[in-house]
Amino acid sequence: MKRRIASWENGHSAPDDFYGPLLCDAFSASAAELGLNHGEAKDTPVLDAAYPASPDDAIRTVSQLWQADLNQYDPLLTAEPSEPAWSEASLRWLVAPEPGIPRPRPAGMRVGLGDVAAVKTTADMFARLDDQFGGEHARHSVIQYLNNDVAPLLRSRYTEQVGRALFSTVAEATLLAGWMSYDACRHGLAQRYFLQALRLAQDANNRRLAGSILSAMSHQATFLGRYTQAATLARAALMGISPVATPTLRAQFHAMEARALARTGEAAACEAALSAATKALESRNLADEPEWITYFDEAELAAEAAHCFRDVNSARQAVAYAENAMSGTHVRSDFFATMVLADAHLRAGDVEEACRVALDALDLGDQLKSARCVSYLAEFRQNLAVAGDSADVQTFTEQVREHRLWVASGDLIEA
């Protein structure tokens, strides 16, 4: 940012359409007074955690988000999530009228299904990188692609059929941007991406995807300690897509509700939700599931159950589920499951086994760039300190003291 300001001051460049209006607002001056070629200062909805009112508003807002994120606009990157925004978005989606589509545009390139397929293939590639290396690995590249290549497609010409397919695919890609931002613990930014993805999914008439986006919001809300909101979001997802819900989606939504209930100590309700999730997953047929939800399998559900039983202090059950939660194919998910297993052993009083498993997790997560992974380690580290300074703990801390993720967890605790 300092280099950008210096460039403006030296006359080597001028503020763009994003920064120009912000400077007008900051200096309470017109574009002409500042020597800019932009219009008068406008509101900056990019900072609002709001659900867009129309398809055109959705295009404008998500494009501004991508541009601001790419420009490293600090008030956005450090924004806090808004609790009312979760309620507003879920309610507006639940009662939404028939989905709209942007009005026809007389100019611009013609977008076809081939263009949509290219976006889908590129987003899938980034999703694999996210899974293998963590959200902070390629997050900037995802936003750059969305800003430079996808935003122009949204503003171009397309038929209603292509428009629906485009909105659905861009909603998936924006959901990925939200997950990656969440993994980087940029929570206000992640929430804004989830909100925009939900609106795009609404206008694509893709209710299954919209439900999955609400499930992602529930996951984030639980992580942030907003447990009542998290449970409500999971229930809204199930209610909102009930007529078209697949078994895997129902299982995921029940699991998200269980995660929230576990954190509030409602053990019986939590177990009932887990039971419903298990029953739903047993009836699935992969051929009938959207491809983007097929990752949620028995191992994923076991990982969610392990989290739940750990949080209701059923350490032995947490251990049993966590041991069945390793997929062998999803690096970050396996890291989380391994850390839950380590924490469950610790809560069961088996410090030696907890240290051994945590060491496995650190080796597994060596390639991950994920602030969420660091937060799991920080929680384990604090619990380990309470367990005392035994020979097992001393040996473990000596083994991991220079590990990148372990060092980062210490920095997080000190902060």
C-alpha cells in the first residue's frame, strides 16, 4: 500500500476506480479537487456484510470485493464478521421469490457454456491446491483469477441458460474464496464471500449449492464461538432445500448442527443430530449427488463426530471416531482429524499418546499454510501446558520446537 501511495504522489500512476472514490471520501473532496478522473465519492458496499438486493447488485458487489481483496484494502482484510448478516442472509434466501437473472446487455462479448466450463475447471484446480496446501497457499491467485477473468464474464452477454450456469459456477468459485479466506482466518472477508456466493446461487436457482453455502457459514460461526447462530444456519440449510436435498447434503447439515450443539454442551441433542447424519449418509447414491459434495463421506462424518465428542468431554468416543477419520487423500482434513485425536488422548489422560499423535499431525501438516491449522495447534499447546511438564511433554516440545506450525502456534498464543 505504501508503494501504491508513493506512486500516486510521484505521478507515476493514478488511483483506480476502486481507490479513487475512497480517497474522495477520506479527504472529503471531489474527484476534480483531487485531480482524479473518477466520479464523486460513493458508498463503499464492499465493506458492508450485506445480502445483495438484485442480480446486478450481486455482480457489482462481488466484483468490488475481488478488486479490493486483490488491492489488499486493509479495512476489508481486517473486517470483523457481522452476526446480524448471517440471520438476514439466511432469512432473505429462505423467503426469496423466483430467482432473477441480470437484464440483457446490449454490448460486450458473448459468453457461452465453454466459458463456464473453463471457469469450473480452473476453480476445481484451485480447490485441489487448497485441499493439499491450505487456504493461504493460493488464495491470492484465486482472487486474481476471479477479478481478472471471471468478473468480465459476469458483466457480458449471455442467455438465461448460460447465465444460470455461469452464476452457479461463479457461486462455487466464490464459496471457495470464502473457504480459503476462512482458512486464513480473515473472517469478515470470508463471511462477505459466503454472502455473495449465496446470492449468486440463488439467482442460479441452485438451491442445493445455496444450502451448502449456509452450511459453510454454520461451520465458520461455530469456529468463531457463535454457536446459536451456527445451529440456526444449519437448520436453515436443511429447511431451505428439503424438497431437493440429497442424503449427503442432509448428513452434512445435521453434522454442522451437531458441531454447534456440542459446543453449547447439549450432548443429547448433539448425539441425535449425529445419528440423523449417519442415517442420511447410509442411504446416499453417489450418482445422484452433486460432485462438489461427494467429498463428504464416512471419514468426514467421523471427523465431525470426533469434534463433537471431544467438545462434550467424551474423550474415549472422540478417540474412536477420530481414528476412523483419516481419509488419506485430504491433507488438511486429515491434519484436523489427527489434532482432534491428539487432543482427545490428552483429555483422556494419555499424555504420551497425545504427544505421539500431535507429532504425526505436525509432520502431516508440514506443507499446509493455514491459520486454522495453527489455531488447532495453539489450543492443543495450551491444553498440554495444563497437563504438566512430564518427560513425555519435554521430549515432544524438544522435537517440535523449530517446526514452522508449532512456532506459529506460540506466536498466536502470545498475541
